[in-house]
Amino acid sequence: MTDTRATGAPRLYLRQLLAGRDYARGDALARQMVNFAYAIGDRETGDAVLVDPTYSPGELVALLEQDGMHLAGALLTHYHADHAGGTLGGASIAGVADLLEHADVPVHVQSEEADWVTAGTGVGNASLVLHAAGDRLELGDLSVTLLHTPGHTPGSQCVLVDGRLLTGDTLFLEGCGRTDLPGGDASALYDSVVHRIASLPDDTVVLPGHAYSHARSAPLRVVREVNPLLEPRAPEEWLAAFGG
């Protein structure tokens, strides 16, 4: 369980939690899928949101409470069951629908993802707060920016807070999300990775949606060195390297 407090922002509460290891330890699927859930909040006010709260949402809420935080909402990077809850390969994964049984809180998604989220999770539109690219979510004194980064899914979003970028499945430390699932678009992913994420400052800390690398996070300048998909190049050349 990683507690990352941003330098110069002592109010920032940010926890990176590895499913199957840091929580949901008895869930074999969680151990296989190696998803990260995140908790972001303002330590002074106690307001916090859970990002991609799957496998054991109640346990995540309890961890917040142990830290003196309270749940103010959920935030989804995208609709896939291992990030939002639902059915995956015949297996049922607990997610935002189960979280709402613990607390009636808003679920923040990009507007392009709304129909996919409701279809996959069963959560109704009334529980969703729909966002556009660049919207900000205020948590106490903290401002969280929601970056629309389509490609892996139509409404995939990355979460930027005080130099930390939670990338979901848009970008991993040594690769990026697949585009052969419903809603995937390799050309859109090229634009998201090469033009949006790669343009961020080098000291931006990348926090991915899965533990697919030995490191749990890395500065963007380091990710550039190990992830060739961040190299600026023509779309057709990038797509050839990506395999599409």
C-alpha cells in the first residue's frame, strides 16, 4: 500500500492500492488482474474520492475511514469491469454499484463513457456526474483536473492532481491500453498519448491502472525512456509500432 504525499502539497492525500495485495487479498481474480485503485483527498477537510474502486469497495471505504477521510465520490478512468465493476469473462467484479450501497455519492465520468458505464455496471444515470475534457473536481482546497484521453475506450480519462497523473489503461509505464475491445480506437489513443500526455512536464508522476511493471510509478521523463509509444512520430508510424 503506497501513500504518496506530493512535495509542496502536504494537504494532498493520495493512496495507491494494489488489488489482491493491498486489499481484496482473498480474491484470486484481483491477484491475477493486478489493478490499482486510488484514493485522492484533502487531508485537512477529509474529503476524498476513490478512483476505480473495484473488487472490494467496502474495504476501500473502511481504509479511508481508518485514515480519517470520508468518501465524497467515485471517479472512473473508464468503463471496463476491472475498473468500474461488472462482468468479466463470466466472473462478477464488485465495483461502483456496490460502492453506492455503502454511500450515496456521485460517480464522475467523461460524458462519452456514460452509456458504457450504465450498461456495464447497472448504475443509473442519476448517480453519474458527466464531465468534459479539462473539467476540474474540487476536493477541499485541492483541484483535480480530468483529462479526456480516448482510445482505450471512448471516454477514458486521466486524473491530474498536483503533478500526479493517474492514467488508468490509457498509458502504462511500459506500454499502453489495448484498442481491440468495444469502443477502442487506435488513432484516438495515438492522439491521447502523443499529443496530450506526452506534452505534460517531465516531472509529472505517472500512476498507472495496472501493476504491469516492477515499479508502481515513475516520472514521465523516465517513462519516456522505457516506453517507445511516447515518442513523437507520424500517426502511421506510431500505429505500425503499436500493431494497428
